[in-house]
Amino acid sequence: MDYEPRIVKLETEMDHQKEAIVLLRGDINRLDSKVESLRSELLTLTRWIAGLSITNVTVIIGLALKTAGLF
């Protein structure tokens, strides 16, 4: 039985698989960098939300105390 054509076919397929893996690694690296930038943006937005929430609570407490005539 002649295995030469089958071996050539397998080698060709493996070359295509190697190219696909290289492309996938590049895409994964780009995706990782995008996720990292989104993570930093999320951290910034979380800080803003925390600050604004603290400010709003402080204002509400101040208004309640002013309405009650405590200061």
C-alpha cells in the first residue's frame, strides 16, 4: 500500500493548522490588550461612581439635618 499521498495530505493539513494557530494566538493577544484597557476603564468608572455616591449621600444627609434644624 502506498502511503505517500496520505502522508503529503497530512503534512499539508498540519501546515494549515500551524498557520491557524499562529493567527489565533495573534487574535488572542489583541483581545487580551482590549480586555486590559476595558478593565482600566471599568476601574476608573467605578471610582467615579463611588465618589458621586458618597457625595450624594453626604448632600442628602446634610439636607435632612438642615431641614430638621440641627445646624
